[in-house]
Amino acid sequence: MKKMTLMVLIAVFVITGVFAAGTKEKIVEKEIAPTLTKDGRIEVMFWCTYTGDSSDFFDKIISEFNTSQSKYFVVKERNGNYYDQLAKMQATDRENLPALCNSSSETVGSYLYSGVVKMVQDFMDADPSYKTNLYGNLVATYGLNERLIGYPLGQSLSRFFYNADVFKAAGIDPYSLRSMDAIYEAAGRIVEGGFAKYGIAEEHSGIWANYAFAREGYYCTDNENGTTGLPTRCLYDDNSNGFADIVERYYTSWANLASKGYVFPFGAKIKDDIIPALGRGELAMVVTTNSYRANVNDAAKAYGSTYGFVPMFSVTEKGKQTGYCASGNGFFIVDNGCKEEQLGAWEFIKYFTSPSVQLRWNKMTGYLPLYDEIYNSGEYQEFINDPENAYIKVLIHELQQADSSAFYAFTATNNVYSPAGATCLEAVMSGVPVKKAIAEMCATINESFQLYNATNR
């Protein structure tokens, strides 16, 4: 990404940060009256980012919820992408804010520091009917000190889908590839042995490196990964505990994979190019999230192949490997000044994350269960007993054994933080020296932190 483009993104967040600060100054404790529908129900405005099949699914569930009771009425409104929506929220007067919104797991920090949301944990604690025990990686990703900021609406893990036929022919156990080092070796063996044209691909994003670093056991920013205060610098170039060496080793692996021709053309579209290549055996594995299960399944069926999914790797075999960052999406209850609308938002969150709704959502999207009650249900067990979904048992077992040590850094400027990582990866794979690319990534991220923090302390 060009420097000017990044500066524009930084400026947007600094400006919206000023708006946020202005909004906070105007906030008073006076309760705002709820908006009522014609039949006297409390309207719960839900701002979201969904399109396509997911949007249609939400429409259906909202209709079900609205029909199921007579107190609340949810209304959905789309507001662009995650950053468009947050910027609009920070620039909107409190009384005109929605009661509920969604966003990605990587933007939890943005919402934590935005000043526009209520802690979901407060609603959970005040609700005696709530008894759910979420998987630990979800609490780590969406919570601060184990108190939830937002509430996950789908469990997503990252690592790679693989073409099982290619791996079988190459004699490689995909579940033995628990580090970037092992993946590098396997990709070379697959390509050099003629088992596939390309060993590996990556969905173009900067989040995967952070997930690998979390599996290794490192925080990526100061202030305890942003949990004790706004991050002031990233730690990719800090070698006080060996982290800088790990970061360099990760990006060097990708640079070497690219130089040897083992990587699928970088920047290819995952649905249109990468997944079809995986299905026809041209590609051995793709780093992404399990939420593409339906697309991978369709491609495998189209080309008569089989597939599986392995959860996220560390960088080295010596990595801690005890926790998994959650990817995916979550709900946030917005501080719009109306407690009654917020209570309606909480009721909808409970409805959407109930076993009956989640079973349908998981099957459609490829998301994993949020908690054991969903996983242990007869309907879900029947679903994963299908051979094409059997890999899910491995993923859930991993989650049940994992601790809550791994989570994506709580950054307020993820609109710069994540793209900077993608730019670094693109640079090293195009021949830019690894140290130089990492230094430029760190400079970009740290500048965004400084500009944001200057107006939001």
C-alpha cells in the first residue's frame, strides 16, 4: 500500500477519534427514551456489515426473533465495511446511534477504545438466565480481564485448508505441520515432487502473521498487547525477548517460498482463484479461516477431490502453541443512552447465539460452535459425522484443550495495523529485503499509534 494511502487512513481515524472525544464530552447520564414502533414495541437498530447469503440469513433470524416476542423489534441497516461503520458511529450524535452492531474480532480493540460501546459482560452478569460457557479463545479475543467487551457470533479459526489427495500422494500428514518451518519444508516437498504446482497460498491479509506470533507465545504491541492501555508501539522489531528474530524468521520463510515459486500468485482472489485451484489439486494448501468451508466443499465436489483443515501454526517448533486467536465476527452493544434498547440488543444476541440458530449458522458459514452445548447436540454430531466434516472434531478437541493466552492485539487503528502486515508480506515476496520491509511496517504502525493517541488519551 502506498504511503499516501496509509496516511489518509490514519487521518480518518484521527479525525473520527476527535469526533469520538467530542461525543464523550456531550454524554450525560440522562436516559434517552426508546424509539417505539407503531405497535408500541421497542425498536432495536442493528448496524451491520453483512451482504449476500449472510445478510439474507440475518434477515431471516431477525424476522424469527421479532415474531417470537412482543417487546422488541430489531431493524437491520448496512453501513459499509468495518471501518466505515466505526467511523460513522464515532461521528454520530449519541441519541442517533444504534443499540447493536457487528464487527470483526480484529477490531475489538477499536471498539474498546472508541467510547461508543457498553461492556457486554455487564448484561451477562445482570441476566440470571445466562448460563453459557464460551470456549476460552473467544473470551480471550473478545474480553478484557475475562470480561467480554463484545460477544462472538461465530467461532472462526485460522490456518490452512489442504487438498487431502495431494498430501496423501506426497506422504505428508497435514496435522504434523504445526509450525511455519514445517510448512516451508512440506511446500517444497510437494512442489519439487510434482504433487502440485503450488505448495501454499495466503488470503491477502495482515492478520495471519499476528495469529502465528500469538501461537508462538508473543505479544505484538506494548501495554500487554493493548490490554493495559492504548498501544504506543508494535514489538515486531523488539528483540529484548527474541521476538524480532521470530518475526524475521516468519517473513523470511515467505520470501524464500516465493523466490522458489512455491507460492500461488500473491493477491489472487480467494473465492474466484485460490479455492478452485485447491479443489483441482493445483494448490496444496491455503492459509485462511475455516469460515470458507462451504466454498472449499463446493470446489472439492466440483473436482472430485477431498480436503481438510488444520488449525493455526506457530513460527517455530519451539513455539508455545497453547492458545488460539479467534477470528470471525462479534456483536457489540452500543452506548446510545437508551437502556431499554440495549436490553433488546442483549436479548437478540442471546437469540442469535442460541443452539438452534447457531446450528443453522454454523452449517451455512463453516463457523465452529461457540460452546460445548452446540457441539454436543445430536444435530451437530450428525453433521460432523459426515466424512467431509470430520476434521471439525479435531478443531474442537484443540479448542477444548487450549488456554486463553492467545488473542489479537487491542489496537484502536486496525485499519492501519492489519494492512501494514499485508504490505510487509507482499514486499518480502516481491524481493524487498526482509529487514527493510519489517522496518517500514513498524514505522507505519507506530506512526498511526502516535497520531491516534495524541487526540485520544
